[in-house]
Amino acid sequence: MRMPVDPPSLLTLFTPQVDVTSIFPVLALLALVTYLLGVRALGRRGLRWPRHRTVTFTLGIVTVLLVTATQVMSYAMTLFSIHMLQKMVLAVLSSMLIMLGAPVSLAIRALPRRGRAAIWRTLLLLVMRSRTAKVMTHPVVSTTLFVGSLYALYFTPAFDLLMRHWVGSLLMLAFFLFTGLLAFGGAFGLDPWPHRVSAPMRLLELVVPGPLHAFFAVAVMMASTPLVQAFEHAPASWGVDVMTDQLAAGNIVWGFGELPTIIAVAIVFWQWVRSDERRAQVGDARVEVELAAYNAELARLAAGQRRTVR
């Protein structure tokens, strides 16, 4: 991977970049094409897929591309603030938008049930029903991975070890995205998730990481020395102070730990209210049906009594 020469700016950051790390955006584009083909397959069967789900999934992939198909990739190997921006976009923003697109539900509905191609649907169902999937999607496990990875990577030598090569950097990005998908997939509950919990527990799953993210952000901002060695050698011509850049990285973590979480909590709370309303409507409809049947039975009995009297 070629390191950037000029200091970061909006123009240089989001300039397209093609190199060995382009495998990540290629896979993201492949995921988008596969999703759109699934939507098309449903349409051919006369089944309608919600448009807003397609929009949110597409936006999620776009955010992935913005931080992996541009020079953000190169700057993220040099500056802590850019790296943290990339990490938080993938783990929070991209993951949230992608899981709002309910990709697993789409795959299960779009994949054929018969023929040779049915093996893909069978494999997907086997994975989703496996013991490993149930363990990985348990709220305790997914939350630990989502938040615990911050402390495990940045407060240990693991991060510097991975940053020595672009392969390690890509593995970290994949891990960040994976943990975000696990966390928001379970919290939103839009897909047939292996481990399903109630709406209050899903709200708790979203709220708990907030203070832990905030504590990590404060620790980064208050550190008196660089946390990792990988970002101590920015080009002198850029005029970047390592500690100021680390302070900016902490602020980025703080920001992404607050606003997206509030939005996600609002979404889950709205789902909870809608679910209660639907249950109430179903209950009212059932009562009306039972009442109508009861009245019909009374009318039948009354008619029988009148015939007996005659």
C-alpha cells in the first residue's frame, strides 16, 4: 500500500484508491449486487420488498466504500484520528444501515427452495440455526465483542502487531464490521436471528455500550502518551501533533458512541410500540370475532326457544 504524500483534506481523503486493499470494497459491491438481485427475484415472483430496506442497505454499502475505496485507507495507516473515523463508520454507521436492510430475511425469501440452487438457502438456514451462531449472537457475547475489542486492541500490543502489514489492517476492518453487524442485527431484530430477545432487552443491548464507549473515549483523550506506536511517525511536513491527533480520535469515538446509539434506540423503541399496537389490534379483532360468535349463538338459542313455545 502506498502511503499518502500530502496532508489529509476532504479532497485527498475521498480520492478513489485502487491497490491491494481494494478487495474490501470489491466484496462490499458484490454484497450490494447480490442484495439487489434478491430484490429483483422477489419482484419477479410478484412479492414486494420494502423500498426503505433497499435504500438503507445501499446507503450502508456506500458508507463502507467511502472509507475503504478511497485514500481514507492510506491515511488510516498513518493518523489515529482517520483510523478511528474509519473504524467507527464501519462498526456503527455502516453496520446499522446494513442491518436495517434485513439482508438475512431477503436471502431466505429470495433464494430458491427447490433445485440445485436451493443448497445456498439450506446452508444459510443451517448456519443461522447452528449452535455457534446462537452463541455468537447472544447479547452478552455480541456486546462484549462490539465494545471489548476497543480495549483489547488499543490498550494492548495487538494493534501495533496487526498494523505492521496491510493484511492485518484489513482483518481489523473486517472484524469491526462483523462485530457491528452482530450487535445491530440482534438489537433491531428484523431478521430471523439465531438468538432472539424481547424489545426491552434489545434496548438494553443498545444502551449498555454507550457508557463503555464513552469511558474508552475519555481514556484516549486523557492519555498523556501515545497509546499505539503505529501513529507516532506522521510526516513532519504535515504539521500533525501526535497527541492532538489522539485527542481527535477520542472525540470521534465519543461522537459515534452517542448520536448513532440514540437513533438506534429510537428505532427499536418505535418497533416496540408498533409491536404492542399490532398485538392490541389482533386482540381486539379476536374479541370482536368471539363476541359476534357469542351473539350468533344467543340468537340461535332464542330462535329455537320461540319454535318450542309455538
